[in-house]
Amino acid sequence: MAVFIAFQTDFLYFKQDKKLGILEQNQLHDLLESKYLQFNQPDFIPFDPISIPHQFILKQDIEIMGFWSAILAWGQRKTIINKCNELIQLMDGTPFDFIKNHSESDLKRFLNFKHRTFNAEDALYFILFFKEFYQKNESLEIAFIPNSYSENSIEVALINFRKIFFDSEFAPNRTKKHIASPITGSTCKRLNMFLRWMVRTDNQGVDFGIWKQISPSQLICPCDVHVERVSRQLGLIIRPQSDWKSALELTDNLKKFDRSDPVKYDFALFGMGVEGYLS
């Protein structure tokens, strides 16, 4: 069944089985809300990479493994979860304690770690960054808070974070491809997903909401293949390129339905994509 939808100011036009219909914005809002409620449930957790940080209670453990599992989140979700569990085992089940107290000999166990293009050299630099950062800071949130910050500056926050992450003479050039930046035009899907996990909070307990200096209203919707495909079919993205500006376009359109928490609809768009709702 072919579906074409073009976003308009007040409603959506869609063509289905060669019949033209009109889906008003309130109908789209109802659809997104219902799917958000459907997928933002505790039973979503075990099958998603967010299950990795949910294994922990300590804030720093949640941050470390949340960040790592978000960065490794490409490919099949089962494989991502397995590789992240492998990392947890390599860190003796206590990531923050391992980061703080490991010896040089402990790092040898990472030499065979690999997930797609992420390899041992990348893993060792992540450990170095975390160790040096947590020696000076209590929370990873600080790395996302630039000196000049405003309501619309999540772009600045992401740019600031990448500078901090690679502010070391030991930073490998190859690792830089794993940390995206709006400067290069990337959608920054993995970083935006990580921020959603850390910042958003509600009664369902999927996202953690342990960071308080960034507001949910500032977040940008993560644009993975499922979210982007459904968003284009719903007319929430018109821009032909898949880049930072298209992520901004999507988020701006979602703000029309919930300005204080637009990224909650990531659940709806991703869920509809996985279940083939508009296929």
C-alpha cells in the first residue's frame, strides 16, 4: 500500500490507494500521542539499548553505559545489547569503579573488543576520557553545558561536548568519527538519543531524567532510519537531505504538538517504524 503525505500548515494531505484524504493536525496529534503511550512502556526496555544503563543504579554507571550503548547503537538491537553487555563484563560489572581504579594491565582485556567499526583503540580512548573527566567532575552532564547557554543552544552543547571529549593529546583521529557534531551536518542521532535518556522524565520510567540542567524542551529528536522514514511519510520532514537541519525541522514540527517535551514522540515514530505502521 503506497502512502504519500505532505505537511501543510493546518493539516496533512495524504494519498492512499489513489484516494485523496485529509488528516487534520489534531488527528496527527492523536496518532502520535497514542503511539507514544503505546511504546513508552517498561516492556520497551528489555529489547532496546536503553536496557544497558537500566542495569545500574549509580548515576555515573548510568551515564557511562548510557553513553557507550548510545554510541554503539547501530545495527541490530540484539547485537548492540550483546556488545554492551560484553563491555560491562570487561569492566567487572562495575563501570564507574573500573574507570576510576583500573590498572594498565586491566586494559589488555579490551584488545579484542570490536563492534562494527568501533574497535579496541576507540574503547581504550573512551576509558581514558571517562577516567580523566570523572577525576574532575561528578557528572557527565557538565560536558554538555557550555559557558554560554540558552533555550535554543543544544547545538552549542553538542559542539562543546565534542571539543571536550577530544581535548587530549592521546585522542586517536580514528575515534573522532564516532562522536558526531552539528558542524559537520550530522543528525547527531546517537548523542541526541543519549540526551533523551538522561534528560527526559515521566511516570513510565523508560528515560532516566537524572540530568536537570538541560530541559526536555531543548532536546532534538534522534533521527534513526525508522524515525526518519515515518517522519517523511507523515510530512514531518520535507527537507530532502538527512542532516542536522532535517533533525531541527522534525523537532520544530513536533513542538507544534508538545512544546515542552517534543522528543517524547521519538517513541511513537520509532515504534511505528519498527512495526511497519505506514509500510
